[in-house]
Amino acid sequence: MVFTHDMTDSLAVVVGLINTSPRAADEEGLPSVDALGDFVAAHRISGVTELTERDLTSVRALRDAFHQVFTEPGRAIERLNEILSGARTTPRISEHDGYAPHIHYFAPGASITEHLAADCGIALAQVVVMGEAGRLRVCTAPHCSAVYVDESRNRSRVYCDSSCGNRVHVAAYRARSKAVENA
């Protein structure tokens, strides 16, 4: 499956956002407004001005709703419709930061929460309506609950990143080696 750059960026943002959750990591990845600002800067989210405690609270709630799209696939459409119904959208073509023309869905002056709900919600909705919801996954490595989008051609990815896969493979190798030693 080939995604456009703006869809890929929006999917990366939503995955990054979800993975700041204590559900996906061992601690809160957005503990403060400053951390939210760092997230916005790291993901180069355009059109965001001042952030407040209210923004932090509403982004955390949105993050939990997005998390349910990945963990409750049977309710993905329902959850996405709820998310999108709360977002002010004004689709428009945009050119910025050296990117080719692409579509922004958030309304001008939208809060960070509306911005994320619109752009990330639309990207996830497109994955779902294309029949590709099975690509929205949770890492299968023990002690990891991070989410990811499986963009592999044969839909075979099972770990959020190579370090999780390496840990699982090393542990299996050590267990096999120990079994041979004890035999």
C-alpha cells in the first residue's frame, strides 16, 4: 500500500501521539504543556501557536480515542466518526516547508486537538475505508504495547520497531541455546 506524504506524516503523528500514552509506554510521554510543545515541534505540526493546559488535557483525551482505533478494530469506524464529528474541518491545498502540494483538513485557527483530530482522523479513516484497517497494529513483543502502521508489502510486520524484534529473537535464541546445554 502506498500512502501520499501527507497521509504518511499524519499516520506518523498519530502513532507518535498514541505511543506517548502510559498505556503504550511505561510513563506519561506528555507530562506538561512544554512536552506537548516538544511533540508539536518534533512532528513539525504546522499552524499551531500557543498551547495551554486545556490543550494538553484535550490532546490526551484524543490520544486515548485514537488508541482505541488500534486496539478495538471492531469499533474503529464508530470511534473515528466520533473523533471526526468533533473536529472543525476546512479542507484546503497547502504548500509549505518544501513539501509538494497536499491537503490540510483542519480549519484555520483550529486548536491543536482539532488539528490532530482532523488530519490524523482523516488519515486513519482513509486507511479504514481502503480496507486496510488490519495494518493498524499493536506490537506483539512481550512488555511492549506500542502501536504502529504496518506498511510492509505482505502485511507481515509484527513489532513496532527493529529493537523489539531483536529483543524477541535474542531471547528465543538464548532459550534454545540453554535448552541444548541442558539436554
